[in-house]
Amino acid sequence: MRLLVSFAGGTGHWLPLSPLARAAAAAGDRVLVTGQSAMLPVVAGAGFTAVDSGGRTLAHPSIRRPLLPVDRAREAAVITEVFAGSLARERAGRLIGIARGWRPDAIVHDEVDVGAAVAADALGLPRVEVVVLLAGGTPDRPELAAGVARTRAVFGLPADPGPALTLEPIPAGFRDPADPLPDPVRRIRPAVLESPAASADVASDRTLAWLDRRPGRRVVHFTLGTIFHQESGDLFGRVLAGLGRLDASVVVTVGREIDPAELGPPPANVLVERYVPQAVLLPRCDLLVCHAGSGSVAGALAFGLPMLLLPMGADQPATADRCAALGAARVLDPLTASADEVATAAGDLLDDPSFRRAAAPWRAACDALPSAAEAVGWIRTLSDHRSAS
């Protein structure tokens, strides 16, 4: 089988697809990955051939932006007007050309890569859509449908997308019941549980050695994911000041674009690294402090961790709402949260066992989900059905 794996955004859009790409390659299938040019080194570093299919959603590594108030309407408009509009139209044309040249048997894409869905339908290829907005609830669905229809009309397609297999990398019951996914839906394990065995990594080794030198202390991980650290203003400083007051070991990751020295000397109980894989760090943790990004939250649930959430944009407010409703998280406003508020909330989450009890069942539920290798089998069935017809 020849598989074209396509994503429209940054690392948070690629990582949920990567276990499928690895499983397909391990089964002997040929895999080509495509996304924006800034992401190609990341994909190549994971061992895949990658080609540019256009679009740019990533800030230049040198850019630092102020923290802005959460604007849910603005974030919904980005999905409708950009991911389903201008970005989709640009990417669809390029993806059609890539697919015609490479001749895949199926296209696997993240759920907001509308351009990939258009390309698949234009070429009559089966497609598999992978959920990256775990809680849903972010876009206005009628407006999104209208935006998708406008883009599809540019390519001479009917308004409604063709059928797709939807893969949701989280157990049933997490997504907002008011925003259900289209059938057919199959659930798979979160990407963090499909991570390959960790290779020698200086930051990971340093982090684990630092934790080993602090036995008996609870462990807190603070991250703003892979995108939002560049537009976080003074949030790192406020959160570090609060977490520095805890009787805990705190590992902070600031992203590959930020030099830890930019934050100044950390508190004595805090280690700052650019990046440590979730699969290395989360099994050692008692609490995750993050921006409520879908990937970070899926990682916390996969290990049954309570969360302190500071939603900044994209789908994060909806995801934070859902985690709080499930009793597994506390939510603070990243614009106004003080060091005192961070310290108090984090301390409560560590000391109150109700949060861990609420998070714990998700660990077993994630473990029980089908693997990426099983999902590749489903994709192969779709491909075989097309070939037979």
C-alpha cells in the first residue's frame, strides 16, 4: 500500500498522524508525508520522506509575541476562513499534483486539513481523517460547512465531502457531546502511547538524571506545547514563580525556538529544557500544567494525570472546559493568573485526591484502545475495496 500522510498545521497536527505513518512503514507500506515547509525537517527527523504542500501557520523562530486575551470567535474564524478557506485552497491544488505524481492508495490527513480532503475527493481516493481537536466545540459547524463548500466549489466538487473513516485518538466520552463526530468513527490509542523506544537524547537523559537526584518528591511538568510558547508574553515567568513554591520537582519545557536562558535563573526546584518527549517525562509525573492543547491533554489522560490548564487559543478553551467538567483539571486565565494563584491551584491538584481519581480511569481506557498497527489494517481494507471496485 502507498500512503500519503498530510497535515495542515504544525507539530500538534503531525504527531497524531505519526504513529500511523510508523506502523504503515513497519508493515512494509510506502509512506510519503506532506505539510508546510517549516515542518519538513521535523518529519525528516522522524525518518520519513517529506514534501512541501504549501501553507504557513508557524511563526519564525525569532518571533516573540505578547499574550492576548482568549477570543473564541476569532479562533473559530481561523478554522473557517483559513484552514477551510485560503489555506485549504492553496494546499488542495498542490496536493492534487503530489498525489497524481506519487499515486497513493489512500490519503490520511488531520481533521482541519480540508485541502487534503478536497484532493482525495477530486482524485477518487479513500481518505482517513484523524481528529486533532479532541473536545470539538471550537468551530461553528454551520459556518465551517459553508466554508468547506466554498472551497470544494473551486475544485468543481459538491458541497458535502465524500465519506471518510474518522480516527479519534482518545476514548469515548471525552469529546463534547454537543459536537459529535461524523460516522464512521473508530478510536485509537493516543500518540504518546505509540511512541517508539526513546533513543539516546541529551535533554531526556539530563532530565531523568535530575529527577533521580531528587527522590521522593512529586513531579510536575509545565509546557505550552510546540506553538504557543512564542506568543506567551510573561506567562512562563509567572508560572515558574508559582511552581517554584511547591515541594515538588518541576520540569519545564519551553520549545525548541526559545533558549532557556531567556527566562533567567529558575527556582531551585525547577529544571528548564527546550524539549523532552511526553513518553519520557509523563510516566514520572504527578501533575501536568499546560495550555490545554489537545496533544498535551491526551498525554495527561493516557497516564491518568490531573491538570492545571491555562488555555491561550485554538481549541484549548473548549478542551479546558471539557477537562474541568470531567473533574480532572482546574483552569486559570493565562492573562491574569498570578504566581500565587498558580501555586495554590497546583498545590490543590497535587493534594486533593479527587482530581487524580477523576483522571485515573482514562489511563486504562487509553491503554485498551486499538493500536496504530490495527488502524493501518483498517486503512488497507479501504484501499483494497477501492482497488477491487
